[in-house]
Amino acid sequence: DSVSVLSARSGASRDTLEGLDDSGRSHDDEVRGVDGAISALRKAALRAEAQRAYSLACELHRQGKAADAVRKLMPAVDAARQSGDLGTEGQALARMGLIYARGNRHQKAASCFRSALKAAKASNDATEKSTALLALQGLARAQRALDNGDLAEAADREAAD
């Protein structure tokens, strides 16, 4: 049989596997475990990348470099989404909304604030409440600037709750 031929060629006998640990885990289980570890490492790296980009964007914004800050916030949002870091995603979107609002780009600001609010509400992050409040307040201001008084009042009411 082919096992005998292979054993004969390799110099191994059929009982050389006797002393190996038989944990019951298959090769597929081992591969899934390695893939899971790689996936966890990738998520951690993406989360760190998102947080670094967000911090740099905040510094650029403080320096008055709004366009550069937005250019850093966009990849921060992407990395945060890919890693499942809803807290950083919400913070980055809220910051982007602030920048757009100050640049009188109220439609973009409102969109960022709505997305920030959605991420903040879905997050279990410690910053969730402050991000949600910032997003609601920003959304209310943006809606007022867009002459959407009813939507602005709704955001104000939700912020007050």
C-alpha cells in the first residue's frame, strides 16, 4: 500500500506517531486558531492606526490646519471601522463635523454628526456619551444653518435627554 511505500522511502515506521499528543484538534482547527490570532492582531494594529491618525488630526486642527486634519480623519474613520473601534470612529466623525461646520459646509457637517451619533450609540466606549452629546449639538447647529428648524429642535431635545 502507499503508506508502506512512503514509510519505506522515509525510513519511518507506522508506529512513529504513537508518542505524539492527540488533542483531538484537526489541522483545520489549528489554521482557524492562527487565522483568529492574525485577525486579532490586524484589528489591534488598525485600532492603533486609527487612534494615531485621530490624535494627529486633532493636533492639526488645533494648529488651524483644517484641510490637513480632515485628510487625517478620513483614514482614521476607515481604520476604526475596519477594526470595529466605534469609539474612535465616532470621535473622528464628530471632529470632522466640527471642521466642516466651521468651514460653513453644513450639509457635510450634518452628515458627519449623524454618522458620529450612530457610532457613539453603538459603542460601549467610555467616550460614548460625550461623543453623542457633541454630535447632537453639532447636528442641531448644522440643521439650523440649513434652515431645518424641526430637525434642529429634535436634535436639541435628544441632547437634553
